[in-house]
Amino acid sequence: GHEQLLRMMEERMMDVEQKLRLVKRLLQDKVNQLKEQLSKNTKADAMVKDLYVENAQLLKALEMTEQRQKTAEKKNYLLEEKIANLNKIVKNLASPSFNS
């Protein structure tokens, strides 16, 4: 009975060791998976930061472009007014010469 008990204990120990090896392997797989995910997250974080910077630059460029457009529209309006005034002057200058 003593030897049989010893054999049962050895079998249980081997079974426990086998289960421990399996758990260790599963844990290592999980560690590798988490390391890979961390690497992906780090890359994604860097990309998000780059996009944030690029977006800020694009917004600044857009603001500058809109400002230039407003300035160009103001200049265009002033030029149109000058043209209209010049046309009036030309009409006024031309009118007396036709009358005489």
C-alpha cells in the first residue's frame, strides 16, 4: 500500500508538472501577444501624434489661405470700383466732344 501511494503521488506530481508547463506556455503566448499589441499601440500612438501635428499645420495653412482670399477679394472690389469710376470719367469726357 505504501508503494502504491508513492506511485499515485508521483503520477499526481507528473500530472501537476504537465499542467504547469501548459499554463506556462499559455502565459508565454499571452505575454508575446501583449508585447505585440503594445508595439502596435505605440506605432498607432506615434501616427496619431504625427496626424495631430499635420492637422495643425494644415489648419494654419487654411487660415492663411482664407486670409489671402479675403485680401484678394477686397483688392478686387476696390479695383472694380476704380474701373467703374474710370468708366464714368471716360463717359463724361466723351460726352462733351460728341455734343460739340
